[in-house]
Amino acid sequence: MNAYNFLIGSSRAVKLGPVQLRAHTNADQLAVDGLVQLVLNDQGQPPPVRELRLRATFVQRDGRVVITELSAAGETH
């Protein structure tokens, strides 16, 4: 959430631009790296675009997929 707030500052994200996802396995984990473009609601022409990089890590537990980590651009949560 901090990375998102830092990227948009006082602007409002009005829509999502292209979203790119890439998955890869690491031992018994599945990692999904994402790049999300945020189109901001500023008065500038063209509207500013910010990139938010994310990583989600998943494992299988008791037959279900569980997210174990969600981080943005170097953060760990």
C-alpha cells in the first residue's frame, strides 16, 4: 500500500493501463511477478502513467493454494 500511495501522490488513479504477469516456480512455490500501469487523474496532457511492480508467492497446503507473500518494488509484507 505504501508503494501505491507513493506512486500516485495526491493524484487519483482513474484507470488501469496494461497489466503484465509472469509466473515461475521456485522449489515448491509459485511466484507471480506483475507490472501494473496506473493512469493518473491529473490535468496534464497526456495523463501521467506510473508503473507498480508486484510479486505474489503461493504454495499448496492441504490441497488448496495459499498466498504467502505480496510485495511491491522491494517491499516485503
